Amino acid sequence: MLVLRLLNVVAPAYFLCISLVTFVLQIFVFIPSMFRDLSTNPLFSPALLHGALFLFLSANALGNYVLVIQSSPEDLGKDLNLGKGAEVADWLDGSRSPGSALPSTHFCRLCARVTQRHDHHCFFTGNCIGSRNMRNFIMFCLYTSLACLDSLVAGMAYISATLSMSFADPLAFLTLLPHSISQFFSGALLSSEMFVILMLYLWLGIGLACAGFCCHQMLLILRGQTRYQVRKGMVVRARPWRENLQEVFGKKWLLGLLIPVQNVESNYPRQKEK
């Protein structure tokens, strides 16, 4: 439990540090390097277009990140007067009263609350993901993966111009890291350039992980399931996939896709699932 509590603090700090480093590199390194091309129209230059795109992706990623933390799943233990700690856990497991545990509810020992439609505990937000913040969590994963992809492309363009190399060959990116390490220790590569190259692989890993997690969550939503239900082998009532999507994203889903807003349209059922 101590390790999990430590991870609950380290993971958000890690995400915020990566976000800060990415913002600094984009604003002070990548975008200024794009202004060197004077042949394009200043109003439609790649630097301004890329800067606007990056700010849009970053604002949505960080905005939904904050909303995931603010929109904590409701604590059912308070409403049902279940008590705290081990008593709540025993009640949910059915050991205190057989058959009394509500389906898809879970007591999180890190958050110390009982949540409805519990999906999982996200260490990068330090919060449980449930009925109230599922849409913001998916939007957070989506825009984080897009921001990483945008930073990856901009970083590759910067390295290509700085080191006079081409990424036309697919193997060029795979062999970039080992060649860069050997050049760095031989003194042929600056530390700033080596740092950018390391960030390229970090953006690739984070982007792929967030994209895969987003696709996995969408698949579960279409099925009307949560990760907790799948892990516990719970059987859910089959419903049309449109109803499952509307429960999570609401009727005004397009607004939440463009700007980070709280999901006030979702309507998760509170009754027991059959």
C-alpha cells in the first residue's frame, strides 16, 4: 500500500514535468526554428499554424486532466452510511452480508471511498475513474496522444534540420537513438540535441500508450462494460451501443470533443445490473 500511495504522488508529478518540458521545447525551440523559412506568408506560416494546433491540443489535454481530478466519482459510502475503511470493504465483498454488494461498485483504499460504475484507479491523475469523469478521462487520453504525436513530428523536423539528416527511410528513426548515444559520448553531439532525441522516444511511447488505452476504453464503453467488471467477470445487460455511448458522452458530445467541459449530460443507471 505504501508503494501505491507513493506512485499516486510520483505519477502526477511525472506527467506535469513531461508536460512542462514539452511546452518549453515547443514554444522556445521547435516553433522559433520554423520561422527561419521566410518564403511563406507570415499569416499562414508553418510556425503559427503549428503553434495554434499545439496550444489547442495542450489546452484540451490539461483541461480534461484537471476535470478528471475535480469530477471525482461520488462516494456511495456516505449516502448509504456504510462506515469507513475495512467495514466498507467487507460490505462490498459480501462478507459482511452475503449478496448485499452492489454490482460494479468498488471501495478504493487509495481514495477511501465507494464509487459507482468504478472502472479503475488512475495513478497519473491520483483519482478513481468512474461515472462522473469517464468522458474527461477518455478526452485526456485522446488529446495527450495527439499532443505527443504533434511534438514527435515537430521534434523530428527540428532534428532533421539541425543534424542535416532525413527520416525518409523508416529505419532512420529506429537507428537514431543508438547512433546518437555513440556520437554523444564521443563529443560529436550536443547535450541539448541528445535531450531532444530522448524526448522523441518518450513522446512516441506516451502517445502510443495513451492511444491504446483510449481505444480500449472506447471498446469497453461500446460493450457497456468497465475494466472492473471485466476483471471481476461480471455479466452486464446487453444494450444498443448508442445508449452506452450516450451514457458516457451525453447528448452534447461534440462540445466536449472541442473544449474541456464537465460531463453533465451523462446518465449512468444506479439500479442493480442484471
